Amino acid sequence: MAASVHKGAISFGLVHIPIALYTATQDIDIQFNQLHKQDNSRIRYKKVCSHCNSEIKANDIIRGFEYESNKYVVITDEEMERIKTEKDRSLNIIHFTDLKSIRPIYFDRSYYAVPQTGGEKAYELLRLAMLKENKVAVARSVLSTKEAMLIIVPAKEGLLVHTMYFHEEIKDMPKDFVHPKVTKEELSMAKSLISSMVRPYQPELYHDEYQQRLRSLIQDKIQGKQIVAPKEEKTVNVMDLMQALKLSLENEKRKTG
């Protein structure tokens, strides 16, 4: 099993459930290196001191906050840990709510919460109770060096924890736009199209198709093959909104029929 990213407890009321958090997602994108255009040599980045111009190793780097121009106060890892309270290390449940009451824009990262020795019974009790009540828990904790709002979600495999942004971290819509009036017929047709496309979400059916094409591109380049653009599906340029909706609905019916 991979190393946990946080160890603490889920705390609600007087109940404390020891848990460890593990990342629930992984980056599977192809990683490219930066090369010198002239000879394809790898580009290296060095960390250099701005005062003495010498190259600095990782264990010689410390953390500092610039409180005035070119004046820094040094903060150590030990000092940052020292100001954490036991409450900060726990996932403190503030209240329970319906998942649909939380806008998706607030969600950030996802983790698995795994019970530690001695906490299995309370963990399972919390998971089952939340499932039965169809509720999620709103919590807060300090993870690493940042306080985060959290949502604890019960699932078949266990408890999932999603970090969330604070309200002040969410930007406003960058630009106001006009909300044109739509006719009853247009709305009815759009609702029909949506209804025809409703089905359960099955994540296993979807894959990163662009990454697959990118891997094929890399293999073709290695083998010296000519790169050919994929054939595009023919699209119909429809100017009228109602006509576009009708054609879309007909296409969807053909797919499912």
C-alpha cells in the first residue's frame, strides 16, 4: 500500500476514529521533458543563491516569509507543527448535510479514509449511519500546512474525503452575459433532448482518448512512421436553434433505438 498523506482522526461529538488518508487519484498523463531545440539535449534547472550565485542542494533550503523588501523571517517545519493543536490534526465534523447542497466548484482533491487499528467499529458505524440517512459530513482540518474544508462521503468501499476551497478562494464569473428569453417550444425541445440522453454514469466506460492518441503518436514517431491526422466526423452546420435541437433528438433516438 502507498504511504498515507495524513494520519489523524475523524472526530464528531465525543467519538474519535483514528484514520489515515490516502490519495484517491493519480496522474496518468504522458510526461514530456524539455529539450534544447538545437541538439535535443535535456534542459536542466539549477537552484542558485541570489547572493553568492552558488548552486544549492535541497537540504540547504529553508522556508522564509518576506515581510519587507529583501527581509525574511525563517519558519521551520518544527515551528509549523508546534502551532498545530490536536484539533487541527483531526477531521472535525461540523455538521451533516445533503451532498446536492454543495456546489461542485468547491471540490478540490479526493482521498480514501482508512480506519486504523482500534477504530474499525466506530468507522463502520459512521459509514453505515451516513448511508442510511443519505448524508455527508462537513468537516475541517489542517492538512500539511494548509487548513481545508472537507466533505466526508460514505461509499460502499468506505469513507471518501474531498478537500474543498474556502468561499473566499472561489472567483466570481469573469464576465456578465445576457440571458436571452427562450420560447416554450425551445425549452420543451431542449428538455426532451436531455431526457433522451439520461442514463447512469458509468466511469469505467470512459478513457482519456487524447492520451491514447498521443501514445500512438509517440510510437509512430519512434518507428519513423508518417503522422496522419485522424478522420473527423462530418458535422452539420445548423443555424436555426430549433432545427439543431430536432436533429440532435433524432440522432439520439437512432443511437438508443
